[in-house]
Amino acid sequence: MSDTEQRRKRDRRGQFRPFNIYAISGRRQGQRRAKETSFSDSERREDAYPPGLLFVTLAILLLCALDAHNTLTILNLGGTEVNPLMDFLIQTDLHLFVAGKFALTGLGILLFVGYHHVRLWKLLKVRYILYALLVVYLTLIGYQWVLLAG
């Protein structure tokens, strides 16, 4: 195969796969060339998820469960649901409400984790949206606790 034929093939560096087998441990585990001794930890983990990302995703899911519990408690005390979609699900079936809440949150987290290193509008990495979502959930839980205490 000539040089020009090889250059016409699709460049593998342009491909993007958000979920792959190397995302947890990283692809670069050993030597790349015979001259090199080994990779440093930062180089080895270049392809892996950041260490705090698992904590953030689990915390968001836990806070989602707490939000569902607090929402149902507030509704039993006479409160109202502000979110129209969640209100529809609550009016339809409580199990559907909980399942829908977890499904939407889980799918959103899955999408954000898969694209955690992508930049939006050349400004913001998607990973930071997860961190902001954690802060929003913490604020929401704090607000709900104020409502329940009062």
C-alpha cells in the first residue's frame, strides 16, 4: 500500500468513543518504546476517568434518592411539586415518579461521564457540569430540610 493510499484512510485520532474498556484503568500501562523505562502516574492515567468522578456520580445518585424521599414527605405535609413533569408522574403513580426521577438522573449522569473531557463552546468541560449538579442537589436538599423543619 502506498503512502497516498494510507493517508486517505480515516485518521484514528479523530475517532471519539466515550465508553471504552480503557476508561477505568487507562490504556498506557507500559513502555511505548524500548528506550523509555516507564510512564509516570499522570501519563499512565491520561486515558482514564478522573478519580473524583465516581464519588461525584454516586453522591448525585444518593442525593437524587434523598430528593425523591423529601419530595414525597413534603407532598404528604401539604406541599406542591413545582416541576410539571415530576408533578405529572406523581399524579400518575408514585413508583413511576421514583423510577422516572432515577432514570432521568442516571441517563444524564451516564451521558456527562461519557463525555467528561469534552469542552462545550470551548469554555467549559462537561465534567464541571457534574460538579455543578452536585452543588445544585446539595442546595436543593438543604432547602427541603428547611421546609421540613419549619
